[in-house]
Amino acid sequence: MPEARLDDSGSGLAPASEGWFVVNVRDAEWSTSENGAKRPSGSECAFESRKVEFPQFGIRLHVLEPGEPNGLYHSESEQEAFLVLSGECTLLVEGEERLLRPWDFFHSPAGTEHIFVGAGEGLSVILMAGGRSEDWHVLYPLSELAARYGASAEEETSDPDQAYVGFEPSRRKRPSYWDRLPWA
């Protein structure tokens, strides 16, 4: 297997060809939706690129400010796993709320409704991983609980484009709070 070529998109390094690679989180490509963009998602490092996606397994770091959801409340057809690395966040899961702190782990079997919302006084950093398959699908249910956090779709749908209609896409750039992150 050859080593992948890493290119700098202006917001960090991302794979530009297939193959193995090593990249430090400080140097990797980041996306953000901060600065008033109407999109619940925070900032993330996906370790992938638009040119090269991991076909079987997704992994990313997600950073949330207090009160900021990492997306819309949903369930997926693949299992996922989450580990809080720093800060606090609120897990909305199956209509319940759970406060998570550093080193709390959440296993999400396929079909589990969930989303995270930043909590506490500072940034929260979450390691997110999940399986991928060709028949992957998602459901965005209506949720009164998630709506209180700005994290519910306006109508139930299995179409991500419909769920996020009216929201701006994340932009490839490092967040303004970059120098406050644990690895800065």
C-alpha cells in the first residue's frame, strides 16, 4: 500500500490520494460553522477529504461551544461510538438528557436517536467513530427535547439535505478559538 499524498487546503492537511498516512491533529484539515453561520455543527477534524473518504469506518474530532449542537437529532443504520476527551457536553439520547464529562464513553447501537450539545463553561472535544456501509441510511425524527436545543429537524425525514435545508454548510477553516484547544 503506498503512502497517501497530503495537500493543504488552507485549513490544514488532508489526503489527496489513497493510501496510509500520519497527520497530527494540529496540522490536519478542519471545518467550522461558527461566526453566525446557521448550522448546528461546531468545528470538526474528519481526517478525510472530499477526494478521499474512508469507505468502512468514519472517525473525527468534534469541538463544541456551550449550547452548540453537533448536528440535528438523528439515528443511523450503523453503530457509532463516542468518547468525550475534554470539557462537558449534554448527550440527548432516546428522549433523555445525560451530562457527559472527560472520559465518558457512549456506545450508540444502530437505530439509536442521539445528538450532542456543548455544555459547561468551555469547549468540549469529542472523538466520534462509526461504521459505514453502502446501504447506510439516517432518520431525523421530530424531537421536542432536541428542539429546545435547536437540534431537531423541522419535519421528520431520512434526507439529510431536507433536514438541513436553510442551514449554511460548514466551511473548511480552523475555528477562531483554535489557540484555546488542548493541542494548540
